[in-house]
Amino acid sequence: MTLERGRDIVRGILILFFTAISAWVNREGGLMLLAVMGILILQSTFTGWCPADLFLRPMGLRSPREQRESRAT
């Protein structure tokens, strides 16, 4: 699995979790978490870095470019 697919899985899980929080626990708090999630997704599209990388990279996930480079060497 690539780093991008790992990011997508984490994003999907967090969006579902934050939606559940806004529906069953605290509407304003859940919507704020969803807004922060949207800001972080926008930030990652511009910078190429996602906060989820902090735990996905140690798990061994790499970008397709990094995977190609490691195979070539």
C-alpha cells in the first residue's frame, strides 16, 4: 500500500468519526473537527505533507516515487 492510500484511509475514518461525534455527542464540536480536517486536507494538497505521515511512515508506507527509487537501488 502506498502513502497516499494510507492517507485516504485515515481521512475517511476520521470524517466518519467526526460526523458521528457531531450527530450523537456534540454538534458544534463535531463540525469544528470536520472544519479542521478540511483545512488540513487543503494544507496537504499544497505542501505535500499530511499530519498522518507522522505515523504512516514509521509503519513502512512510502510514496510511489520512493517505492520506485528503492527498487532501482
